[in-house]
Amino acid sequence: MTDDVWRRQEIESPCVKLCMLSPQSGICVGCFRTGEEIGRWSTYSPEQRQDIMAALPEREGLLAKRSGGRNARLKRQRSARRNQT
């Protein structure tokens, strides 16, 4: 079964299914959205979603850097996603 049935012509969520809000910044370590943005994503207009998506790369620097497998895996996933667009 594929997710094609559920695809819509709108900006998709940047979620990478590694959901955890950083206690220091309040930003998800997987997608870099705030808890409020995550909770309200389905109610945002396409313009609001685009604005949030544009801000996400800058937010990565707000998180404390860790070394190890998880950061490398996240980096690969983001890179693969950027290459798809």
C-alpha cells in the first residue's frame, strides 16, 4: 500500500518522524518546528507553511550539536529530501 491516496497539492509536513522537542530551544530535533507549529500545521495556509519551511534551515543552528549516529542519519535524511525537490 502506498501513501499516494493521501497526497495533496499542498506543502507537505517537514516531519522526519524523529519527534522530540529540545528543552533548551523548544524546537523539534527532527524537523526544527516549534511545538505550536507542529500542532497547528494542518490549519496553516500554504503561505504560512512556506514561511515556516523557509525558516527551518536557520533553526538547525539553534540546537546543541551532538556527535554520533543520530545526527548523521538526520543530516542524510535532510540532504536526500532537499535533492528530491
